Amino acid sequence: MEHEIFDKKYRKRLEKLSTTNLSDALDKIGIRGAVIGIRPLFGLPKVVGSAVTIKITAAGMEKSKHHLGIEAIASAHQGDLIVIDNRGDTQNNCWGEILTCAAKMKGVSGVIIDGAARDVDMCDEMGFPVFSRGVVPITARGRIMQEDFNCLIRLGDVQVRPGDILVGDINGIVVVPPERLDDILSEAEKIMEKEELMKKDILSGLDILEVDKKYNYEQMLKNME
């Protein structure tokens, strides 16, 4: 999807939705898209953007030609998200201060890592959202390296392609295929609207049992038509 079309037609709608709304919509449509265990390392950031992917492998006899991540950052457009597949490895860092500085200058929205980061204090100081599974102090040099970028990767149990739409907040990450974005957005907005009505009824003093019966919450994903 072209960046101008995404920003004009979809970005603001996605920014209004939580990852829980989107996860429920993905469940209703039958797409695996929720990533478990990757959360922001500081603050309560909300990130939305197209994926620029990086795949990490172990260092060894095959030598790295570049500092991992720099090609992905160079290829990114404003508003994109850097998305890194390090197979959930929380022992080795694959993002830090220098990459954050470069990504921030390029207008990247944030980084999502199936693995660990470092220099988190400096990332926070620069106001650059970092989502990962953990934090370490050690360098990537001699331990891991970039295998490829802008390629098919995996976050947890979810496939991520370059250009897939990712949304991250305090609850986690969801991956939305752009070819189903209209359907998923429509369902997520219906879910959000219904939950807002339920909250309104509860706050008005209506008994929770009455509210649950009124909206049939347990069967909500089967009754959104």
C-alpha cells in the first residue's frame, strides 16, 4: 500500500483503536495477528505503521557487511516501523542508541523487536518508542548479525511481511495484512463502539448482569453483524 494512501485513509482510524479491539477483529475474521509478550520498554506509547523488516542470525564464519539495521532504516519512509525478528532471543541486543538516533532522524515511528534492546534510557530520552521482550547491556558485535532485511519474518507465532501494518500499545502488538485492512478496521470499530456503549450503561448505574445480557458480550464476536 502506498504510504500517502495509508496516511490519508487509515492511520487516524487505527490510532483510535487499541490492540485489543484489533485483536478481537482479527479473531472474528479468522486471521492470526496478535503477538504475545512484546511490550513497550517505557511509557505508554502508541505506534502505527508499515513494517520494514529485519531478520537476525548468529554471528559466525559468514561475516556481516554492515551494522545491523542501517539498510532497513535507510530504506524506511516517514511513519514506518522497524520490525526485527531475533527469534525471541532475550540474551542478545539488536537495537540501541545509534540506530535509534538514525531512525528518529528518518521519521520512523518506532521499533518492534522479537528479542532484546539496549540503551533504553537514551531511546526514552529521544522519545523513540521501543517494543521488545527484554533489555541487555551487551553489544551485538561478534554475537549476532543481520541475515536479511525487507524479507519475510516472524514475530512470535505471527508472520510479518514487508509492508504489513503493525499497531503497538501497552497491551502488545497486532499485525494487520493490508489486503484485509478495510474489513478488520470495520470490525474493530464496531467492537469499540459496542464496548463504549456497555461502559456507558455500567457508569449510568445499570447492573452488570443486565448489561451483559443486553449486549451478549460472551458471544460478541459471533454477533457483530
